[in-house]
Amino acid sequence: MKTVYIDSVFKCHTSNDGTMIAVEEEFFNNKCDIFIEGFRLKPEGETLVREDGAVFSGGKMITPWKSISELEDAQREYERQKLADAENALAILLGGESE
Amino acid sequence: MIFNMTGGGGNPLNFQVKTYPSETELKADNPKENTIGVITTTTMTSWVFSATEPKEPEVGMVWFNTGNLSNVEFNALKKNTLQVYPIKAKQYVGDKFVDVTSMTSQGGEWHSWRVYLYKAGDQCNDITGGWTAIDGPGGTTNFNATYINCVTDGSNDRYATPYTKNKVNVTNYSKLIAEILERDAETNLFLASAVTGYNMYGSMVATIEASDKGSQTLELDIASITGEYHIGLTAYTPDFDVMNVWME
């Protein structure tokens, strides 16, 4: 499970400034920092008041507060880079074995 | 289609726009057919129907965002030549558009502006393409006459996930809402780019969990989500019913 930190308005962070609450959340497994930090995680029983005044209460809610298309682009780039890094590592490994 | 009126009478229009300071006052009124009621305490200086945000709004302007589906569609002209599909209302306050609540009086009743994705047995095929399900061996989704029912026999891989066959365009909507009856586990209402069963964290973009048991309304914030996604519900050890699902 990925540990994220939520602030007073339930925005997610990847590091704690000392005021945040740590939450373990499977939703953010294998997600890059940019993706994570574009989301809110409202715990069960808490109430979120959106900037336009809409109120969300009830159970645990995970939803983006930044444009999802930007977050998805960042996540795709992260996954592409991870794959490239893995392929490079494999090439080096195989190149080492062949020597 | 852009419509811009600043009031005035006389009139080929088949509707009217009125403002009310509260929902209580709106519902106490009994106006004529196709009255659009806007709940606001900010003076409405003008109104416009448009599929895109007006570029040079004046303070107080009410923008009725239009789409191609609406539960309160109406003919704007008395000669029935201009069908309008309002989906959302916003008012220019300060320096930006903010959501305001609108309802339309039709058939002697006030109707909230919603796009239904499932309504008491109606799968709303025009927008959803119908509903389907991915169930584990221990879970079952039943599409009953008036509700969706998800149950388990307690065996392994006991999940049930009913969802829309089509991806639904959620742009311009700020809430996804489901009315359910929760009897056991935490049912999740979700949006996902792909539906694969139960754990969809690779493709899910938003979710809200039911709290406690009993009848409840799940309201998921989708204001920052644009584009098309499958909409559905899922639970491990499912025991829930779905009565209505809509966007507003």
C-alpha cells in the first residue's frame, strides 16, 4: 500500500510537512508523485466543501482536484520512463552476461 | 446554439426564466410550463444558452450550459422548431462562473437538472449503451425490473461490478450520484477508463465508498474530470441494490 499525506482540505501529498495525516491507500500504488498530488482523499466520516460550495460527506472519497487529463499524461510518462529504465537495465544485464 | 436575451416581453418563446432566492420559494411557486427557475441571491442581469462558456460575460449573467441530452429538454419556440437540452446553470459572480441550482417546471412539477444513467430499471441506453457486469465466480449481478441487485454466495472471488457498456462523457458535470441500498460490504461508485473486475486501481480515476448500511446516496465529486469513462459500482462480498444513477 502506498502511504500518502492529506492536508486540511484533503489534498494528497507525497511528503509530510508535519501537519498532515498519513494514510495508506491502495488506489495510489504505482502512481507517480504528480498524479498523487493532483488528488484529494476524503476519509470516511469527514466532510469536504468544494470551492463552489458543494458539500461531500459520507464514505471515503478519492477524486482529482486537478485536471485528470494532465494527471493521466504525467502518469503515462512516468510509466514510459519506468519501462525504458527497465529495458535499459535488462540490456546492460544481458550485455554483461554475453561478455 | 447561442441564445441571448435580457428580458422584454412579447414573444415567440416557449419558456421563461425566473430567479428565486431559495429552493423553498421556488417550490412554493406554481409557474407555467417550461419555466426555468434559478436559485440565486445575485441579480440576474441576462441569461444565455450555450454549449461553450461565454467569452465576455457581464456580472450577473446566467449561463445555461447545453448538451445533447437532458431530462428537462424543451422546445424554445412556440412553433416547436428549436429543441434545447439544458444540463447545467452557472452565474457570473465576481470574476468567474459559479454553479447555481436550476430546476424546470414541467407537467406541473419542478424537475432538477440531471442526466440519468440508470433510473429504476431503465438502463438509459441512449447514453450508456446499456449496463453489463463483470462478476467473480462468487458474485452475481441481477438486472431486475426496477433495480440492479448484487449478491454473493460467499465463495472465493466474490465480487460484482455492474457498469455502463459505453464510456460516458462526464465533461460539464460536477457530481455523479447513486442511490443504493447497502446491506453488507462497502460498495464503491466509480469512474474508470477500463473495467476489469474488482481491483481497478490502474484504470479508476475517482471513487466513493458507501458508509454504514441502509439506503443512502453516494455523491462523487467529478468537477475536475473531463472526457469519457465507464461508470459503475463494485463491491467485494457484495450485497447491495442500485436504484438510480445520474450526473448533475
